[in-house]
Amino acid sequence: MSARDELTVVHVMRHGEVHNPEGILYGRLPEYHLSELGRQMADRVAEHLAGRDVTHVVSSPLERAQESGGPIAKVHGLGLATDERLIEADNVFQGKTFGVGDGALKRPENWKHLVNPFKPSWGEPYIEQVVRMMGALDAAKDAARGHEAVCVSHQLPIWIVRSFVEKRRLWHDPRKRQCTLASLTSFTYRGDRIVSVGYSEPARDLVPAHLLAGAKPVKGRDKAFGA
């Protein structure tokens, strides 16, 4: 098989559940680690990928992503690399509670950040997320050519790069993202071109029902939505 026909799969994992009893939109803040349930999710994904031809595992620098990627790297006897491009999207509401039913949208001081949902005006532009995530995926593909790679990242950047690849608009309803905790969005490359995108939820039975893709938001329980 020639290099242009060689198949490589890059799985992009969303990290597992985070210990966040205060319901903070933690964004890029340090010291937010996986909960006990989140560690179980990470182990489940590692088990799911144990029989796959994974030769490269790389993660966002944030603790929750590193802790999610560790079991996968371990089961394949690999080191865990870090790529800053896989980091969570920047957000002006980082460090605050900002979710369903908490009244944040009614506060006048927040309105200036909500004027343009198409960019979006409250955080890192969608197109900038596409550029860095595509760069990270391409780097992982190059590192694992002819095999499989795993990148551990965060919900919004994963959904945005998938939307770009699948030629959907980048602005969207966050409640409809198909990117559940510990899910895998898998990009198959033929040579250097993405030819298909798949999605799976190896830890679906461990994910609280209100956090599954498409679930109806529950007041007071979704304040870290999108992390």
C-alpha cells in the first residue's frame, strides 16, 4: 500500500467526569482532577482500546485530560505526550458558575460578552479552535501513520473540529453536541485526507443520564456544561 493510501485512525477522546462540587466553569483553570467516576470512565476507555493498534497517545496539558489519557498509554506500553493545541477553549466566564437556571444570562454585566454567538464573543473564536485542533490531529496522524493514535481533549474543541470536518456551521446549540464524557470521535485518514468520522461512547453506562448527548438540561446540575 502506498503512503497516499495508508489508513490511520485518530481517536479524539473527551476526558472523564471531573470533581467539581461547586459547579464552576473551570475552563483552563489548573487543579481540576477526575472524580472517582471519571477515573472509572478513563479505565473503561482504556479497556475498550486495549485491542486496537494504538501507537501514540497525546493529551491536552490540563490535569483532567492527562488523567484520562494515562490509562490508555499504560495499557499500550506508551508514554503520554502533551500537545497544547488540544487544550480547552478559552472563555471569559471561566471560574464562574454559568449554566442552566443560575440566572447568568440575566445579569447586565454579562451581556457585553453575549452579543455575537457566531464568533463567539464570549471566548476563543471557533475558527481558531479549528486551526489548532486540525494541527493537533494532523500531528497525531503523522506520529501514528498506518496505525492508530488517541488525542485527549475537551468537549467544545472536539465538537467544533468535527463540525468543520463534516461541513456543518460552527455556531450551534451547546445542548445538542454529540460529545459525551469519555466519548471517542474517530477520524480515519487515507494518507493525509480525512475520509470518515465515527463516534462511540465506551463508558456510556457510567455517564449520568442528564449529561448524555441530547439530554434535557437539569437546573443546578449542568453548570460546567461544555467542559
